[in-house]
Amino acid sequence: MNKIDTTALVMMLIIGAIAGYLAGILVGHPKWGLIGSIVAGIIGGVVGGWLLNAARININLGHPIANSIATGAIGAVVVIVLARILG
């Protein structure tokens, strides 16, 4: 089993938090708080990556972190909207 790099874990949490926050601005903040926004952003990163890949859309904002935030925000919007529909 490999050790998770601490820096990578912190960056994933920060990017997830920013992506979740941006998604909350776009569709209204979920009632889950900061932890919920981070979770929505992290799950959104996976969902957004899958959706953009399936649609053959490549986001290039000039920096990999900006690309990750945008992808995570797109996916987090989908995650939050689906959570509202299903919940």
C-alpha cells in the first residue's frame, strides 16, 4: 500500500473546497456546510472529469490547478443538483 503524499492530499482538499464553493455560488450553497462543499467538490472533480472526457471537452485555462478547479466546479454543480433532485 502506498502512502498518500501529504501535499497532494492538502491540495485535493483545497481544490475540492474551492470547486464546491464555486458550484454553491452557481446553484445555491448546499445545507451541508464547508465539509459538504469539500466533498461535493472532490466528488465533482471525478464526475466533471468523467463528463468532460465523455463529451470530449478539454478545459485549458493556462494552469493545471485552474483546470482542476473548473472541472471540479462543473462536476460539483451536477452533484449538488442531483442531490437536490434525489433528496
